Amino acid sequence: MSAAAADAGRDPGLQPERTRLAWRRTTLSGTVSAVLAVKTALHGGVSPVGAVACALCTVLWLGFLLLAHRRIRSLASAGTPAALTPRHATAAALCTVAVAVCGAALVF
């Protein structure tokens, strides 16, 4: 089977849908992580370090939410979605890692 024949039989709508659903799952898990980080920071009273970590987690979560929403909207549009730019991919990865670091700092 030639590459052209394989491309003709492929449904291009499935991959963007799976990717869109993956972005939604990642956003949901990030939301849960941010909520647990805020809960941990505020448990037993508010300390200055806890308040800063809580604010930082919230800002990072909102940044990731904005990036994810843009990507989900792009994937849901008609036609072939645009590729994720390296700048947006890097920002999403940095937000994810930074929320994880903030959460680990709150736990320890």
C-alpha cells in the first residue's frame, strides 16, 4: 500500500479530537493539583511562605489554563489545526513543572 493510499484512508479528525481530550485531562489534573496545593498551604493557618506558594500556584495554573484553552479551541475549529508553537509548548511545560515544584515545596 502506498503512502498516498494510506493517507486517503485515514480519518484526520480523530487525532485532533484525541489531542483535545488529552489537553482537557491535563487541565483537569492541573486544577486538582492547584486546589490541593492551596488546601495544603492554607491548612493550619496562613503563613507568609504558604501565601506566596499559594499565589504562585494559582498564577501558574491560570497561565496553563489559558494556554490549554487556546490549544483546545484551535483543535476544535474546523479544518486542520495549526501546529503548537515551540513558545507555547515551552510555556505549558514550564507551568506544569513549576506547579509540581510548588506542590512539592508545600508538602515538605
